[in-house]
Amino acid sequence: MIRFHTLDVFTETPFAGNPLAVVPGADSLTAAQMQTIAREFNLSETIFVMAPRDAGNTARVRIFFPTAEIPFAGHPTIGCAILLAEEAHQGDFSATITLEEEAGLVPVAVTRQGGRTLAELTAPVVPFPAGAAPDPALMAAALDLAPEDLGPHSPGCHEGGPRFLYAPVRSLDALARARPVEPHWSRLMAAHGVDSAYLYAPGADCDYRARMFSPTAGIPEDPATGSATAILAAQLLANGAIADGTTVLTLHQGVEMGRPSLLRLTIEAAGGALTRVRIAGSAVRIGEGRLRLP
């Protein structure tokens, strides 16, 4: 048997945000066992915690979709860092949790003040454009939208560990109507070698409201996608929406699926290029237990 914890991430409200399973003490597990456990939880991601390769870091972690391992993800990083920091400290604190992820080292600043905990990660890879821009007509068809529903930004494909397609949507109404439809969805994914699309529209009570679809990865819709939010920085830069200096944006995700999430995106740029991207959010513990080993 092995221990596990569950948390809701990018929220301070239980049963909102993005559910996460954290499996500590996973050093003896094989990749196949980790994948089986992730499939059993059937959450968007499960994170496995092991001893660090470098004693100066906090832990080594591996992150799995229900269907595959991924090199970096935001909500597992934020949730795991908060769990590790809270278990190591009492009362109010400020700590740095450094996780060895497949994409690289991810430092996470965790603070607890007055009973509220916030974690902010620095993306291990500065996001960059990846491949040709998606065809707007095919993207609209794949999302069951009209071509005029897309804009005013141009669609894009960007990478920063994982890779995502980015679909700018003009209105919250169009964002709510969007859904993956075949055969257009599979054609769009195959054309760019990805399995996920991130949609964003101007928000009424935030800078952007977003949705993320990844049905072929076992995630029909994700309530909060930290990695895609970080990589959004490259999409915004490519569309002239980011100036040199520091830009701080608030994003809501998961609203349409009844799991509202709150993410803070901080983008640093100089000379017209991204220099650093950070994602911040909270998490709340939901449960813990023991799991039979596969």
C-alpha cells in the first residue's frame, strides 16, 4: 500500500478548481505502475514524489495524465509544492520548494499568511512559438464555432515543455458554445502534433477567461491548466499584447464546467522577448488515504 493525498488546486474553495492526486514516497514505483495509478485516479494529472537527485532540491517528481507522462504541468506543481511546504512548516511561513521535473528545475515560492496559502512557480522553459500557425477555418470547425467567433488575435501553436494550440475567441458566449467535434478535431491535432487546445476570451471580471480541451489525452475539459496559462505568454507576445517590463494578468478557467479556478500569470519581457513567466495560485486539501500497488 502507498499513501496519497488529494487537493483542489487554483482555488481556496473545496470542490472547485482542478482536482489533483499527490503520491509521496514513490521512489520504488515503475513508470508503468505510475501510469496505472494515474489511470485509476482518472484526474487530469497525478504527481508522484520521490527523493531529489540533488540534495539541494526538495523533491523529484513525475507527472502523468490518465494516458501518458508529461514533462511539466502547473496545477500538479502548485498543489504538490503547497502540500510539501505545509507539511514542513507550522503557522505562517515563507518557503521555496524546488521540484526536479522532467522539463527541468521548477522553483516554487510558497507563503502562508493568516491561514491563506499561495504558491508561485517559475516556468522551467521560457515559452516559444512551435511550428506553423493553425488554419483559422479548421480551428473554428474543430471547436464547433463560426470563423467569425475567432479573434481578434491570430491562432497560434506554442511550447514550453508541453505544446498547446491557442484559440483566441471574441466573446464569452462563443467561449461557452465551444466544444471539440470530429473529424475536424483530430485533423487539427494531427496537423500540429498536439492533443490539446487552449481557448481564451476577454473576461468580464478578469483579464481573460479560458477553457482547455484535451479529449485524446483523457481530459475532455480541464478546470485549470497552469502550463497552458504559462505558455499563453508566448501567444500574447506574438499578438502584440505584451510590452516590455512586467505584466500581471488574472485568468478564470473551469467556469463553464462548474469548477471555477483562479490563476495569476506574471510575464516579464525585455527587448520584445519573454525573459521569465510565473504562475500563482492556491490549493485546498480534500482527502488522503492508502492505495493498493498495481
